[in-house]
Amino acid sequence: MTTKLSRRDFLKVSTLLGGLTLAPDLPGWMPRMAFAPAGVEPAGDILVTVFQRGAMDGLNAVIPHGESNYYDLRKTLAIPEPKPGDDQTGIDLDGFFSLHPSLRPLKDLWDDQALAIVHAVGSPDPTHSHFDAMDYMERGTPGEKKITTGWIGRHLQTAPWQNDSPFRAIGMGGIMQASLRGPVPVATLRSIADFHLQGRPEDLERLRRNLASLYSAGSALDAEAVETFSAVDLLSSIDVSTYAPEGGAAYPDTEFGLALQQVAQIVKAEIGMEVACVDIGGWDTHNQQGVLTGTMPALLDELATGLAAFYHDLGERAERVTLVTMSEFGRRAYENGSGGTDHGHGNLMFVLGGNVNGGKVYGEWPGLAEEQLYGPGDLAVTTDFRDVLAEIVQKRLANPNLEEVFPNYPAWKNLGVVVDGG
């Protein structure tokens, strides 16, 4: 929505907006909030993306214990081969791959066939720069920066429907994720409590009065004022203080856990959310990565506990939610001299939901022999990350316009990771 203001209107509106600063902790989403045009009900799933920023070590998360080269390359960091009854070893999945012991909460989801894994997946671009690799993945255009929108933003723009909810797309955290960039407005939330102004009813009422005044200002921003007022009312109806997760779910007491819990609350509130983006950082484990305890095992535990809680909390609603994880690249196949791993290439993605063809590791395993490694000693990429995302967009989000969501990538491969929604 584009609005031109006269100098008189600008001064009038600025005066009214200035009153909003009287309420502390004003939500950061306020200037960008607007409705998309009214349309038909979205036909597909709700999409939740989890970006593991910093480059997760996929080789120690889902371990290729069936290949001896893994143990040759990681003399001190390798996760022990699975042994029945020993919780200090890998958790066997299929005789070749196993989960890190800290990912134990995911094993039940695997057994229920709600969790699939894609290994040796990543971007074809060879960069080892965190910034560039994340940027390319969020744009969905490896090696190409001329396209300024993100892949999710283009999905929302090209979907065969529109959605008048101000919460059609939500970025959890203080900064909007680059994948959401595009013409469709996005709400960024640190927490639902931002909308409740940290539980201070008097401040929320002051916010409402200021919005009402803005509506009556007679300016070109009247429509935006009404929409923002409606947004505050809509999300304020969600009671965060008494929320009790379902299904025995216990979220980790971290920013990541809180973000997933609040996404689950918004899913249940049915206020029109189609996409939510959540981040979990700290994966850049050059030093003292840890084997069974330490930095990476703690992160894996947080990730697994959060994902399992989210899935169980949704209950039957998980049939209409698809969650996918990604990280900018993996770690080098061999360990370094500092008890860690350096920037690599191939990695893995988790796909979770009620319509996932789970209980299987997808992708062609390239091997870890010296002649099979990529570049300076990295796991090769045999599956483009866009194959996974494109399949989700087409089959679960019901958007056939893949050439617009992922431009210049016409020959995507159907891996069969998710059920076709028809």
C-alpha cells in the first residue's frame, strides 16, 4: 500500500504518533503494519522455517556411522557408533545414519514418520562467507544478488490467493528475516507480549487512544491507522499469561523455545498466519565444539527439545503445518586443531509435519573418502536446498508458481519428502 502525505498531513500524523512514545516498549512492527488485499482462504499448510545461523555441523548432528572415513577424519570429535542401551552413542536411524544423542527428542518423531532428513544438501554456491551464504539461501538465488526479494516473500506475492490478515507473515525476533522481503507486509515480533505492552493495561489503553486519534486525523494515513488498530486488537486477544502447551510439550526456556511456543499459540488462534520464521544462532563451532557435552550438544538439545515440543503442542493441527530447518553451509569433514570444525559445504535439513514422508534420510550420499570430498575437504552437496523448499512450496503450500519463487531454477528435483496435497 503506497500513501503520499502532504506536509500538513505529515505534521498532524507525526504529532499523534509522537504520543505513542508515552507507552514504553512500543512494538517495533508498528510502522510496517498493513493488510494485504482480501481474498480466498489459503489452500496450503502453514510454513515454519527455522534458520540455524552460524553453520551447523551436519556430520555430527546426523552421523554417517556406517562409513569408516567419518571416524578417520574426526579422531576426537566423532560421535560413537550406536550401541543398544548406551545413551552415550549415536541413535540408530537406518543402519547407516544415526542421531547425535542430544537429538533424542527427535527419535519419536522419526518413528512416527513425522520427521524426514535430507543429507548432503546445501547451496551450489561455493562461498564460505556466513553473510553471503545466508543471503543467497534467503533470497533463494545462489550466487545472484540482483533479485532483492526473498523466496518466502515471492511465494506470498505469487500465491493463487491473498489474505487480509495483518499476521499473514511473521518474523520472530527483532529483525525481519531476509527470506520474507517482498511487497507483502510482514509483522516482526520479539514476543506476543510486545502487543500486550508487557502486561501493562494502562499503556495498552493509551496506545489504543492514540491509534483512535490517528484514525480521526483526517489524513492519508487513516486506513493504516484502522488496520493497525485492528492488528493490536487481534493479537491482544491471545492470552500469553495462561497459555498451557498441549500434548505434554515442554519448550526449552530460551529465546528459541519462546519463539516456537508463540508460533504455536498463533497457529491455534487462527488469525490468518501463513508463514513464520524463527532463528536459532550460535552454530559457528570453530573452537571447543564438544562431543557429548559442550557448545554444539547443548544447541542440538535446544533445537530438538523445541521442535518436539512444537510438534506435540500442535496436536492435530500439525496436519496443516510444515516446518523446515536450514543452515547456510555445513562444517569441514575433518576436525581442526582447536577442538572444532571450520566452514564447510554440504549440510542437512530437517522437515517436520503431519504430511511429511518421514522416517527416511533423503538425498544421495556422496561419501567421505578423500576423492569424494568437495574443495578443501568438505562434504559435497548432492541436493540443492531449493529442491526441498520447492517441493514444500508446490505440494504443501499449494503454490504452483515455482519459476517465480525460485527464478532461474527450472529443473528442481522432486525428492518425495512431503505428501502431495493435491
